[in-house]
Amino acid sequence: MTGLKKHLKEGGVALGTWVTINHPDVTDILSELPFDWLVFDMEHAPIDIRDLEILAMPLRGTEIAPIARVPWNDMVVIKRVLDIGMQGVLVPWVNSREEAEAAVAATRYPPRGVRGVGPRRCTRFGSRPFLDYYKRFEEEELVVIVQVETAKALENLDDILSVEGIDVAYIGPMDLSVNLGIPTQFDHPKFKEAVEKVRKTCDKYGVAPGIHTFNPDMAEKMIESGFRFVALLSDLRILSRGFRELLSRFKNL
């Protein structure tokens, strides 16, 4: 086991951010920083499969794991992002054991899953033996992340996280708070209870708890409470916030 997967299995904290700006300069800049992972957002950002391959190229030779948040729990999309070299997938809207099993199966080759065989960049376009990739990738590198974002997911959390092959359960605070009927109320007892339930259930099944954070204080608090796959804002938010703070010294913002 190597890289991010090994780090998480050993109980380490893995820090990353989200790439939503569709230009390889962004990834190139971030590749110079000591991130453990980057998530490329295909669900809400204007990033498609062709863009994803180009955006990931600057990470080659680094220790940063490229992960795609796919737009849906779709076996076709999942196999395509893995074929172009993603080391992990983040699957949104996983609300049941069956949906969790489908997500895992889409990442595995037969007989363990349903991933079709057509590797491209993941085997360096054939310069590396497929059998080596076939035997190694699923056990040593692949990281499967399910997003916990609904009341139904919370209700079925034991069923979801007991599925073999899930490495991380990831809370999107915006989605979860909206679906709980308390939009952006992150200090609401209902939201705090949900966050704690995810963390405890993750510990029960040996799954790393993950969460998106909006500022350094929130990130520190989540890490101290036991979250180990922690997103530090996003490229868009850092860009906007950084310039806003700079301009605030000269203008009334």
C-alpha cells in the first residue's frame, strides 16, 4: 500500500483542496505545495473528462493524489476517470448500501467489480504492464470516497460504511445543512450531531472521516475532533478571499 491510501489507513491526516477553475496553470501552481490530494470537481464546476486529463498532468511526479468528484454514481464516468489516471473518486449522493456497493464495484475490475478494461494514461498509455496495474492499483492506491450529504445517508450510515472498499466518508457541509433543513447553520445542534455521527461511525468501520472546511479555524477544529481527510477551501475561494482581504486595506469592502 502506498501514498494517500497508506497514509489514511495508518491514521494520518490528509490535507487537500478543490480544483474548480478549468485551467492547468491552477494545478501547476498547486503542485508546488505540500498537499496530500487534490479533488477535481466534475459535479458543480465546468470540468469534463477531456479537461480532467489535462488538469491532472502537472501532478505527475508529485506525491499529490489526483481525485475526481464525479458528477454522479455512474459506472461509465467512474471507469473513464480512472482510465486517465485518477487515484481516487469521490461519489456524491450515496444514500444506501446498494448505492455504496455500486460505487465500489465501478472502481474494480472483474471478478470484484464491473470496471471495463481500457486503460490509457493510468498505465502510461501502455508503457507499463496492465497486469501490474490490475494487481496493484485496487489494493495499494485506489481511494474510494462516498459523500454523506442527506438525512437518508445519515440514517443508513452503518449500512453504507460497512461496505468493503470504502476508504473515506466525506461531509459536504453546504449540502448536508441544506438537506437537513438548516442551510449554512453549521453551529446548529442538528448539524453538529450529524457531523459527530459520521465521525463515530467512520471509526467503527475503519473508514477515514472527511469534511470540507471554510477557514483555518474550522479545519483545526475538525482535525482536533478526529477528521482525517480535510479540504481547505478551494481554488476559487482562496483566490476571491485573498484579493478581498488585500483590497480591504485600501477600500471599504
